[in-house]
Amino acid sequence: MKGIINLYKEKGLTSHSCVAAVRRILKIKKAGHPGTLDPQATGVLPIMVGGATRCSDFFLEMRKTYSAEATFGLVSDTQDIWGNVERTELSTAGVSENSIKEALKRFQGEVLQVPPAFSALKKDGVPYYKLARRGETVDAEARPVNIYSCELRSFSVNREGLPTAKIEVCCGRGTYIRTIINDLGLMLGCGAVMSELERTSYGVFKSENGVTLSKLREAAENGSLEGFICPVKSVFGFPSMEVTSPEYKKYLEGKALPIGTERLIFPENGEKTEDGTFSVVLLLDREEFAIAKAKRENDGIVLSPGRYLGGV
């Protein structure tokens, strides 16, 4: 069994516990995820199973989209509502739909962001959050992150009379949504914390198409898992190619395979590569077994060994 599951993580679960649950449900040993979601966050958590666990680095350049709620007039040591929260007593009179829209314009493009003290980043091998819990100072350095869009979706006032805003962020790796909200509160002079977070997309995966652990368990019990385990080629948009048995043997021996371009099948979400090197998913009897490195030479393509996904 190999492939990637579009898991919809529900609130209160850790990413690690979701992976452990998938292992139990599928009765497998190998599973992993490419990017942690905080326990109180919900949404898309891709789970790689079997040989697909060797594909985590392909997720790094994928765009992610988040829907988050900001509550103004509060501050927190974790930058979200689940930490030690205090009311700032600073005026929120300047917080309006227009002021938020204007401030969010500064969170687009390549921006420098200081990671929060309570995060999974490490210093000398120790996660920041463990250092912070011990009361140690975490001097995180600002890092460049890519934010493709950051927009206000709605504005309201909650029961406590505090302004709240729903924002949608499309970003690259390493971006902390709670830090955007924390910095937004600093800009508007009253503080802000993240009070809700849902990852609505991760690459081709969308939250509305995700499967919960309970639904996955039900499918496993009914023997109907096929629709929930996506093949590698469909997730990353790589072209694929069916090999012959002699070619399969040569590949496993580490030999290069010259092929004609007409043998490549490009998925709808993929791009045809005309120059340079690219990846090709290899199949034998319709089962994925490797991701080869491909390079165009003269009128054809030469495949060289890349990563092995597991036997067929």
C-alpha cells in the first residue's frame, strides 16, 4: 500500500496522533505527514503511507491556503487564543474593515517574519516551544516567507465587544498565520490573537474533499479504501510512464533508461517540461514503484534512478 491521503484533521488532535491513527486503521508501519497543524487547528493534513513517505520534500514548494480568525484587543504568549491570554486595555476604536484591509496589504510578497517562541522550530536540536515552556528566552531571527495573498473576508464584533476579522492567507512554507495576526495587532495598536485556524488547501488537496479519521476507519472496515489513497503522480503533477519487465529490472540495477517522449503521460494538473531535468513516476502493471530523474537528450529522454517507492 502506497499513496497519499487527504486527511481532514479535526480540532483537538495532534498531527502525530493522526499519523498514528492512520497506521492503526490501515494496519501499516510506514506513514507520515509533510507539515504540522497545531492541535486546535483543523483542515488539510496530507498523510503519506508506505513508500510515499519518501516524497515529503516534494510538498515543500506547494502553496497552502488558510482561513483564520483574528480577535483584536488581546495578546497571548503563543500568539493564539489557546495560550496565556490577556486583554490589552488598549483602544480598538481604530480597528475597522478599512484599516484591516490597508494593513493586510503589507503582508503580501516576500516578507520577513519572526517565528513565534512557541513553535516546532529548533535551537541546538531543542524545539522552541520546549525552551519557552522552561522560561528560557528564544531569540528567533526573522526569516523570509512568501505570502501570495492575504485578504479580509469578514469583519464583526464579538460578544465581549472586541473586533474580529476572518482573513484568508495563501502562502509558502514556513509561514506562521498566528504571527501575521500578532503583527497585524501591533500595526493597529491594540494587539490581536488568532482565535480560529483552518487549512483549506495544500497543493491539490482541498478541505472540502478531505476524509476524517472516522470516515477512513469506516472505509477500511468496508474494504473501500481505494478512493481515499491518491497515487503519487496525481498529487505532484509528475508525468508517468509504464515500464516493461526488462526495463524494471534495469532500473533496479541502477541503469539509465533511454525512452521516447511519446511514452510519457502528463496529468491534467501537471506541466509539460521541455528543457532541463524533471521527475517521472514509473509504474509496472499500473503500480507506482519509483520516481525517476528525467533529462531530455536529442530527440528522446534518459531516465536515471531517483527514489524507490517500494516493490510491486
